[in-house]
Amino acid sequence: MTTDSVIVGWAHSKFGKSEAPDIEALIAEVGYAALEHAGVSTDDIDFASIGVLNSGFSKQGFEAGLISAAMPELQYVPAVHVENACATGTAALYTAIDYIESGRGKVALVFGAEKMTGVPMSEVGDILLAGSYRREEDQVENGFAGIFGQITQSYFQKYGDRSAEMAMISAKNHANGMNNPYAHMQKDFGFEFCNTISDKNPYVAGPLRRTDCSLVSDGAAALVIASRDAAEGLKRVIGFRARAQKNDIFPLSRREMTDFTGAHLAWAQAKELAGISLADLSFVETHDCFTTAEMIEYEAMGLTAIGEGWKAAREGWTRMDGRLPVNPSGGLKSKGHPIGATGVSQHVMAAMQLMNEAGDMQVKGANLAGVFNMGGAAVTNYVSILERLK
């Protein structure tokens, strides 16, 4: 299966504490840059979608309206705002693809953005609990880190203490992030620091240390999506060999929290639609909101058996020189996790690799990419298989 929609351009802000005051400024920062990169103009845009979680980071809602405020040339272009927890960015991307493939338009502009540092850090944890089932999980301490602290503790009870392997994942991603100019944290902490409790690396929630948790970041990314015929004559064309979405039940109490079944099903469907095995992929950008998540995602993608994701970290399979490099961008752990921007960012990072434009992050000979973006604790799960067509 190969979809009709293709990626023809992109832009990416630096992640971290941004000087951009709000979402409107972030839209302008990446929107015009993405159009220029693609070689199209505002006149070519038939549709725009934007992914922003918000949920309390800003009093300004109606983010679809901010697109024309930031880019007045798009005043009459239909636009929608999409939210799907931490998978918000990919949800916005798939919404644009659906629009193009419905035949309603030829070119779409996709944004993912979040301004997280404009509220006190004491409020961030509660805002992020919007991605949990508040009826049962609202009182979990330490916000969403507390949710994954519980998942981590459950994993340890079933499969043994895997703190060392999680530290290996963290160290790998921080080392990779050193080569990513867009990354929030460009610092190589090393395994020993990540594996040692200290004043600079304390426990955050359950067994999770600070180095096991992704960063609170501001940032934005944008993609230009076109139909294949509209992409003729453009410089860059990245195709979707397959794309898949699967959900799982929201309350953790109603499923085995360490089995990311929805993620497994999304990966299985995407691989089947693409006609590939995991071994065919050159690399994967995966959703490491916490190191536990990346470890379990190794199992969901089929790199290891259930309960053995830690082996991939221990054996170095996912390092840049391993059998399947995972998160050559540094992942959410190093690059940062501005919620709405993450899914779009992951696809930008993958497209850069496939165009051999990733600089020091480059995976040699990259020709087929896997992208996994999830919302909540693997509640909504998206997998894209990308390939270079031009």
C-alpha cells in the first residue's frame, strides 16, 4: 500500500524555552519557512490543520483561528484544530492527509505547536494529567510522570528491575541529541550519570529518575502535504508506504498497563500494509516520553518479545551503530516534548533522514523509516512508514 499524499517540505523550530510569546508566533516561525522549503506559496494551500494540546497552557483556545492571524494570506483557507493528547501532532497530520486523499484539495499545511513554559512548573503536571483518565487517575502524584511511574513499577514487578537498561536508553538518546541542532538538551550525560541517583538526577515518580523523563519544552514544526500530481516538479517527495492508527481502552485499570497492545496492533497493521518486516526499516523515531515507554515500545514494534525490551537496550541494538537505530534525533528525551509539536517533529526528523539532509544525525543509507507517536499511556497509537520517492 502506498498513499497518494506525500511530504514535500517542512520546518522546525528550536525546542526548549522559546522567546516566542505564544502559539501565534510559533505558527509564523515555521509556517512561512515550511512553504519556502517546499517551494510553494500561500496561494497553493487548500487546507490547514494545527495540533495543539493546550488544556490550560494558555487561555487562548481556537488555535485554528490563529493560523490566519499569524499568516494573513491564509485568511479564507479552511483550517481545523486537532487534539489527541501527546499524539496531537500526528492526528493533525493524518487529518490533512485525509483531506487531500478525499479529493477536496491538493496541498495542505500542517502545524504542531506547544508553549509549555508560560505557566509555573507547579501547574504543568496537572495540565498534563489531561492525558490520563481523571475519574480514576486524577490523584496520582507527580502528574503524568506518576502514571508512568506506576507502569514502570509494574514492569519491574513482572520482569525485574530494569533501571540500568532505562539509563542506557536515556544515555543513548542524549548522545544522539548532541547532533541535533533543534534539540532542547544538547548534552551527553553518559550512562553512569543517568543510572545514579543524585541531587541533579533525583527520583521523580516511583522508579523514574529525572533522566528517565522527557523535557517540558516550547516549540513548533510544520509539514507541507501534497497529492502526488501536485508534487510533480517539487524538489523533495517523501511518501507514506503505510499509516495506521489503533486505540486502546483509556482507564489503565481495565487493561494490563505494561502491554502496549494498541501500539502493537498499530505497528502490525502498518507493517502489513507496507509489506515489510521490522528488519526492512533503516531507523525508527519513537515516542520516548519516558525511558520506560521506549523500552516497552521495542516490544510493541516486534524488536523483542514481550517483557524483553530491556534486552535491546542492553545489547545496543538501538544505538546508531546497532541493528535498528531508534531515535537518532535524540527523541523526546533529548529533543524535548512540546506536546502538540511532537508528532509533526518526528515526521520532520524522519523526512530529513530519508532526504539525506540530517547532517550529523544522519543514518547512513536511510531509505525506509518508522515513526511511532502515542497519546496518553498508549491509548491512541499512530505508526507511519515513510520512504523517499524523489
